[in-house]
Amino acid sequence: MSAVIHLQALGLTEYEARAYTALLALGRAVPARVARQAGIPRPKIYETLERLEGRGLAARVGQNPLEYAPLSAREYLARARRAFDDRLGALDRDLSRLAPDPAPEAVYHLYGEAAIRSLCEDLTLNARRSVFLAGEPALADRLERLTPRGVEVHRAALAGLPTVAADGQRAFLLARDGEAALIAHFIEEGGVGEAHGVHTHNPVVVHLIEGYVRLAAERAPAEAPVGR
């Protein structure tokens, strides 16, 4: 059951997740019935329900017989979301102290489609003012959908311009907010090698990509800039 897997990812044990989803299905039940519904050994059900009670996910609603009922899943999710946001904030502060922002002259090499596409998504999701995209229509479509509202999208095809990829490769260009850029080369189907690229904050490279995308858009009016 996917809910059990997701609850485990939030920190519940497998038995806790199964018992909680069983309670949600039953509404109110004695421990033995919860154990049957959840597929948990009866000797384990009492301690499992007590842990759920301690987590604020279940409550005793009767003593004779002893029964348990589930507490609000929405409230638990809200607490989990706040806790996760707090951890992310603390991690951000710790990492900022450990490592400074990337030097503008640094160039990071990327290997494999998964790494390239993941970084493209991260760059796009963090955009504040503008995103420039060129090449790989399917990837550009996805990134355009991910672009935050209010961010200006500049998009173009690379046809009719000097190539920036070797034979058997397809280029993809991305620049964000005048601050970060990515140049990727995807391998044609049946080609040799793996996708590769570079990521940099070098302003010269960033502005070069922005200018290249603008030029490509001017060559193809249908790809004119759009606002979001």
C-alpha cells in the first residue's frame, strides 16, 4: 500500500504505518481487530498502538473493551511539513557556513541524462526573473511548465544557427536570472557515449547563452519570448 510506504518515509515504522492506515479504515476498533486488519502479530499490536498514541496519531476511546481511534491525518501531515521545513532551514544555514557560494569562474562537469535533467529542473524551479531555453523541445516543454509564475521565459529552437554540439549529439542551453547557466549535449539515439554537459555561474557564459537564445528567437518569430 503506497500510504504505508509514504508514512514510513516520514519516520513511522512499518508496523506503525500499517496500524495507522488500518485505524483510518476501521474508524474505531479493539487492538485485536486492528492487528488483523493491519497484518501485525497480536503480541506487537499493543506497543505499536501506544507508539501511535505517543505520536499523536491515535487515541484511546474506551477502556472496557480497550479501543483505539485514529487522530487527524491532516494534522499529522501539517506537523510533518513544519518539521521538514525546519530541518531544511537548519540544513541550509549549516551548509551555508560550511561552503561559500560557487566561485563565478568555477565550471562543473555533468555526466548522464538524469543528472542533467535534474539540475535543469532545479535551476528552473529556483528562477526569480528569467529563464532562457533552447534545444530539446520535450525537455524545454517540461521546464517551461515548471517555471514559477511571474518569471519571463525566453525560448527558441537552435535551427539555423552555428552548431554547439558535435555530430551525433543534440545541444541544450539554459540560463537563469543572469546568474547560472547549463550547456548539455545529449546523444542521438543509437549513438555512442553518454550525455554530458557543464554548469557554471560565470557571467560571461551566462550572458553568452542568453544572447544566443535571443538571436535564435529573432531568427524564428514563432519562438518569441512569453511572460508567465
